[in-house]
Amino acid sequence: MTDSSLAQAAPPRRLPLPEFIAMLAFLFATIAFSIDAMLPALPDIAAELTPDNVNRAQLILTAFVAGMGLGTLFAGPISDAIGRKRTITIGFGIYIAATIAALYADSLEFLLIARFVQGLGAAGPRIVGLALVRDLYEGREMARITSFVMMIFIMIPAVAPTLGAGIIAISGWQGVFLAFIAFAVVGALWLNMRQEETLPPAARRPLRIPTLYAAAREVLSDRQVMLATLILTLGFGQMFGLLSSAQQLFGETYGKGENFHLWFAAMALLSGSGTILNATFVIRFGMRRIAKWAYVMQTIVSGVVLTALLTDILPQALRFPAFFFWATSVFFMAGVTFGNLNALALQRMGHIAGMAASIIAAISTLAAVLIAAPVGLLYNGTAIPAITATLICSALAWALMRRLDD
């Protein structure tokens, strides 16, 4: 074997684990920041661009998620063909171009289009980042690393609304988009300067219809992958449903609008303990068992809080604490389950990690929008629509978890 073939066969150099986790968390944080930093801007955008129907401003969140869901169909297969780093960099380029367009939006419709395209670009770092992890790790070790990534990632929702509120106070809601550009530039530079390509040319799969069809068929016919994807859909759906109504629930329903960003930060920080617990115990107890009990907990909590609201047994002083506890539990559930479910879904898909990650994310994200958008639009001044959706989704996820293998 020649020196060149040996070099080609050698596995990619791994970054020190703390830096690798931090870099991935930053890539994923682009998505979280793109959603959560917009929350304090919704009232201003609604007043300026859609004053006759303020609920329509929520579509700024779901348009981004829908674009990201569609983009995931392409990002993974492209990364299987041209490599992980190049695909993520192209995604950041699309994201930045759409963000610049959003800066000049003079109508809600134009802003929604820009947000949709922004989501298309964000699919690169989100999906290919998972494939990059799968190139280097697998199984419970992948779940553990993903949990550590999520632990850092959860800090972005904790501070994003506060940062967004500060930026808006200085430069208006358009200033948030300048921060998005800064995030994307830093992420792209970090990846390209520090991380070696994890998919060698010999392992790449050309973008040919027969090759793509065979890979997609393998993913879609795998029972484990499809079950994990359906459960992820239910998890994302209930979380996005809460996010789409969060600003109105805190502000209008419970009168915490002025301090919304602080309450949101506290909620995200408290729920971050879920990712710490998962990273600590996943090797010992396994991915499926931990995720199953998380959905059991979420079903019980949502059922109790919903019953309390419907029967009006809670005194006024306890209504917001009960809602806050429930909302925190939804994010806790996400921290405990998402890393495990992604690892379970990709466990047997290492040879087509990009395609598998794309299909999983496309189905779970787009279907989650179909759950979340109606929940947000059904907001009626109470938390009942969001809690009802969470109860249904968690109960279904709990039932489906019993069919998954660890």
C-alpha cells in the first residue's frame, strides 16, 4: 500500500473533545438563536407589518422552521457527495444572503420569504453537524456527545431573548438580523479553520438518482429509523407549539411581558439539567429507557396542569408558577430525548449518515410545523391549547417508545 493510499484510509483527526463539543454546539446554536432571539421582536414586527392580525407574526418562527425542514432533504445527500465542511459552509452562505434580504423587508410577506430561505441555509449546520458526529462516533457514545452539545446549546435559548431585547432596544428589530450574520460568520470560520473533513473522498456517494433512491429506500424501510423519526416529530411539535405562543403566554396571559426574556432565560437554564442528567446516565441506562421515562413524566405533568386549568382549582397566585413549571418540563423533555432519539435513528446508518440525517430531520421538522402552527394560531388567551397539544404528543411518544430497540 502506498503512502497516499494509507493517508486516504486513515481516519480523520479528532479535535480535542471539549473543542469539538463547543464547535458543534455553536453550529447548532445558530438555529436556536435564529428562533429564540426573534421572540422579543414579535410585538414590534406585528405592530409594524401586520397590525390588523398580530397572531400572524408567529409565522416568522414557523416559516424559518419550515424552510429548515425542506432544506434538510438536500443538505444530507449533498454532504454525502461533496463532504461535510463544504456543505455546511454553503448553508451558511445561503443563510447570510437571506438574512441580508430580511434586513430590508418592508412587508410581512417579504420577511416570511426571507425567513424561509434563511431556514433552508440553516439546514446545513443543523443536519450535516449530526452526520459529522456520526462519522466519528456511534451508539451511546454519540448520544453522550450529543447530550453535551445540547447542554451548551440550551444556554442559547437562555440568553437569546435577552440579547434580542437588548439589540432591539438599540437598533430596532432589524438589528437582530445583524447578530445572525455575526453568528454565521464565526461558525463558518471555526469549522473551516479547525475541523478536518470527516468524510474522505473514497466514502462519498455521488449525487445520482439510483444511488440516492437506494439510500433513501434503505432509510425509509428501516423500522427503527422510522419509529425514532415519528417520536422526534411529536417531541419537536410540542416544543415548537410552546415556542410559537411563548411571547403571548408570558406577556398577555400572565402579565410578564416586560420581563419575558428573563423568565425565558430562567426556564431554559433550569431545563438544561436534563441534558446534564442524560449525558451522565445514558451509558449506564441506555437511550431508549431514558427517553421513555422522559415522555412518561411529560404526559403526567401536562395532564395534571391541564386538569388544574380546566377545573379552575388553582388560586390566582399559583397559576403562573404552575404554567412556568410545565413550560420548563417541556424543555427538560427535549434535553433528555432529542440526542438519544437521533443516536437511535442513526445507529445503523453510518454508511449513509448524511442521507439518513436529512430524511429524519425533514420528516420530523416539517411534520412538527403541522403540529405547531395550528397550536400557535389557536392561542386564545390561555395556555390550554399548548398544554393539550403537549399532552397528546407526549402520550403518543410514550406509547411508541415501547417499540424501539436500544
